[in-house]
Amino acid sequence: MSEIVFIAKESDPNEGRVAGSIDSVKKLKSLGFDVVVESGAGQGSRIPDQDYEKAGARIGKATDAKTADVILKVRRPSAQEVAGYRSGAIVIAIMDPYGNEESISAMAGAGLTSFAMELMPRITRAQSMDVLSSQANLAGYQAVIDAANEYDRALPMMMTAAGTVPAAKVFVMGAGVAGLQAIATARRLGAVVSATDVRPAAKEQVASLGAKFIAVEDEEFKAAETAGGYAKEMSGEYQAKQAALVAEHIAKQDIVITTALIPGRPAPRLVTREMLDSMKPGSVAVDLAVERGGNIEGAEADKVTEVGGVKIVGHLNVPGRIAASASLLYAKNLVTFLETMVSKETKALALNMEDELVKATALTHGGSVVHPAFGGAMKGEK
């Protein structure tokens, strides 16, 4: 009998994404799985039940998760959902484990083998499984669309018989995946774009997209990249110099987009109240780090607020605002990762706990928390 993959409907009413697409269902079928999709799972991503059926899936209920060997989700399962899974099942989702150790322990206690997609290592082999990149890419795009929506002027320069509309000035703080896509999108819309980042490698990437790079380029800056390719925290002295340069620059901008996140840490404060006060009335600031406390002083989760005439956009789950696109990419990330756990010979699940991708992403296995960052060890000790 074939093993069963269950694609769950997200229990969070604000989550429009889904963990399966038409293409990913077809791929799962070709890998030898029976696929059950919870009724209505794809509704927020414009995928009706009948389209999943045409792709070879069976439409089921939440209770069908009980018989599944693999459960695919967007967000970490709730306690109620965990109670409905069988011991030994594999659960793959964006787990948001930092600060949620109790929920991780509960999954271990339920006997689940759980994987956090956002812990996928940034290596060549795992590029097609990198959910941070696929979802952040769309968040960067949507941040510019949201900014343009709140900004009551045109973004490109327009020369008309009635006069010239000047181009909007957009400043992107953090040139990771989200930041680079924000730069590219703002450029496509005709804005004059500048960007900053603490990683030296970002300078070339920013310039290649036609934006101006803004940073204090001293010796500390030149040594500022960590081995994993993430930004590392800078000294207080550097931060003060950089803040002074940025403050001067922000005063001349129409739109500021912040994207700075350090994994497992509160978001660094990049834009102060004084900086906002220096901006022109009607300017817009978009905070993509609001879920981790925010980069912008005065940003509020899931709200558009106004501070001194500047609109601060703090939407949560920005990739979920373009769920149809985000789900297609996320589903591909999931199925590509799951494929690494399937034996080519037997077409059955063959989980190798020594695989580097498994080691990096496994949170719980065999009744224990196994990820070293959350109190476990990969040998399975508690």
C-alpha cells in the first residue's frame, strides 16, 4: 500500500497560502505517494478542490491527517492539529521555532518527526528548497507594491505638457533576498533607488540592479560577513557611524523599506522616531521585520500607522498577501525536499538522519527534540 501525504488546510484564518500546488501533487504522485488534500486547502491561493482532484489527489477532511505518513503545512501545526497526527508521522512546515520551544517539545512528545523548512542550509544542493529565499523574494516585491499603494504620488518621473512629476526616491535597508527584489521592483516602477547593507558583498549586487549603495565602508565593514552568508551584528561604534549616514540620507527619501532580520534574534532597530520626523509629510516606511519586533520605531504589527505625517506599513505575513504566487514556490520547495527522503529503488520513505539537509532542519524525531539549537542533539538525546 502506498504511503500517504496529507496537504492540510491552514488553521490560521489570516494564512492564504497552501502547502501543495497542482504541479507538486503531480510530482508527489510520480514519487509513489497517495495524496490527500484537505477540502478548501487551496481556496486562499486560487486552487479549487476539483483542480487537485484532476491532478490525482483525493479530497479529504482534517481527520484524514490521522492516517498520513507525511503532513505538509505552511505554518507549524497547532496543539489541536498535533493531537490529530499519528506517532511516527513526518511533518514539514515553516516552524518558527525560536521562542516556541514548548510547541516543539509537544511535537516531540507526540512522536512526530518534524522539519523546519526555514532552517534549510544555504548550500547549492538546497537552493530549490530554500523557503526563506522563495518567500522573501515575494515579500520584497509586495513591500514595494504596498508602499506605492500608500504613497499618494506616482513613482516614475513623468514629463507631460502640464509639467514634470519627479521620480520617487526609494531607500531599501538590507540587501538580502527581500531587499534585492524590492530594489528591482522599485526600479521597474521608475523610482530612484538606493540601498544599504552591512555585508560588503551586497555593494556589487545593489549596483548591478542600478541602485546606489549607502554605507560606511571602513575596516569593520569589510570583515562583516559571516560564514553562512547572513549579516552579523556590528559594533556599537560602527552602528553609530552608519546611523548618522543613514539619518542624513533618509531625510531626503520618499519611501523607506526595511528588511533586516537576524535569525533567532529580535529585529534590529534601524529607523528611529527622529529619522521619521526628518522625512517629508506623505512619505512611507514599510517594515518587513515587524513580526520580530520591527526595524522601525512606531511600526505596529498588522497595521498601517502614522507617525508625524509618515505612514508606517506593518503588514504581517507579507508573502501571504500574494498567496497564489507564494504557494506555487513554497509547494515546490517542499516537494523537492521530500523527494530527498524517498528511495529511488523502492519508492518508499527512507529517512536518513545523517543527511546534511535532514540534520540542519530536523527539530524532533523518535520522541526527542533533536536540533542542537533547541536543546537537543542529532543523536536523539533530550
